[in-house]
Amino acid sequence: MGVEVDKQRTAYIIEKVLVAADNRQNLFSEGIFRPEEKFIEIVKSYGEQIGRTEFAPNAVFLTTAFVFGDDTTRLFNRIADPDSVSGYAWIFDPKEVGEKSNEEIMNGCATFFRPAGYNKRVILEWPYNLRLLEQKYGGDIRNFFDKYNGDMEKIVRAMVVQPRVKTREKREKGAFTRYGPKIAPLVVQWMNQYGLYEFENTNGGRLPVDFQVARVLIQTGAVILDQPENAHQVTTHVGRTLGIVSSEYGWEPRRISEGLWNVGNRGCNQKRHSDCPLEQDCDRLISRKPYDKDGKFDPKDTGRWE
């Protein structure tokens, strides 16, 4: 059967999550958890200190590429340190790295981010993205956004180029690398949310769909899988449905994204089933291992009823 998404069930699940979030119930009693917030506030503050308005937008744009394939909370816990940001600020500055070798840039990037596994690939692309940012957009990512008149949908499309496009093809087209269908929408979501750029068409940027968002919908029967399915296929179907539901119900995409992600991250990860607004709607707990190892979502229960 492949991947099937039940739109009505999806809307029902989202509504329950949004109601709980708005009323600060269950997992949301302490509000919405945003792991990126502290880091973004640090780079904004540093940019103000040095009088460089482009610093924070550049730093957030470049850093977001690391969200793919890493635990978001652990990632930002590692880097949300003012002293570390000021000490390694040069890795976010296209003008300052002009005289440095690619190896020097990658070493600085590796020391600051301390990535593991898949995300080491982001480091390999860091010098290219920095130099492209300087040569094509004057060292300011906002100029890239301006090129598309601030239109979220056009900007996301320009970053993605096409789903599953090869890095080599992106380079040939003069496009930024490591920004696919998950990361590109997240870039514009955070830029918009934290006041780093004023976009147009703010409902057109699609929704970022990662493991946590998709897992919640699989575990609650909104996404129906009979067997392990390719992660890209799942997230594409889910993203399309979330966009439709967001538009039809007038729900802000960011609220949907954050709400579902919080349930997966704070609820499923910590097995806080009794404290989850979806406790009565969920019938399993799926593992992240097939997602990380083979790029698949496996729908079988691996511990919900332990």
C-alpha cells in the first residue's frame, strides 16, 4: 500500500496538540520547548555587539544545516555558549574566512560543532557555502532572500532545487548545499520566528518534517504504514498533508511544527505517555534506529506497552 496519510485524522491529532499547547496542559505545562532559542538569542546579541546586522542571519542559516541527522536538543546544548560563539564567530563570517584554507575552515567548524556521524558531511560543505554566500550574495544571506522578493515558497524552492538532488548538481547550479526539503523550511521558519528577516507569503514555505513530527502521526494512526518505508517518501507525504491542513484550518505552520515536535521529543523520547495529550490516541512507540541506520520509518511497536 505504501504511504497513506489520513487528512481528517491528521487534523484531529493536530487540534488536540494545539489545544494542549495553548492551555499549557500535559507535556506543555511549562510551555513550548525551543532548543534553538538560546543559541539564536546569543548570535543576535553578538551581532549587535559587533555592529554587524548580517551576523545572526548568517549564523542561523549556516547552523540549521546541522539539524539534519542530529538530535536537535543535544546540538544546541553543545553550541549555545556566548564565549564559544565569540571565539568561533569567524566561521560564520564569509569575509573573515576569505584568506583561510578550506581545511582551516573545516577544522574550526568541527571544533565548534563537534558533530557525529552523518553531520560530518555538513562540515565538508561549509567552506563552499561560505564562499558562495560572499561571492554571490555579498556575505549576507538576506540578499539571497531578497533575490526572491522575500517569498517563502520561492526561497524554499530555490534552496531545495529538487528533492534528493545530488550535491554535485547543486554546486553546478550555484545553489547552497545541504538544504533539502526538511531543512529549507526550517531555515525560513526560524528566520521569520526570531525576527531575522521579514518574509512575504509566510504560509508558503512548507512545514519541516523530521523524525519526531512524522513519528507522532505514525503512532497515532494519521500516517498508515504496513511495512518499513523510505523516510523521504513518508516526510514528503506528511509535509504535503500538513500544508493542506494548515491552510484549510487556518493554523500557523510554525505552531503545528513546534507542537508535534514537542510531543515527539518531550513525550515519546522520554516515554511520558501518561502526560501526553495524545495518550488515548496512540498505540505504539516506534524506534529511531531504522531511520538513522537505513533511512526508513518502521511502524512496528518497540516499547509503547513495556
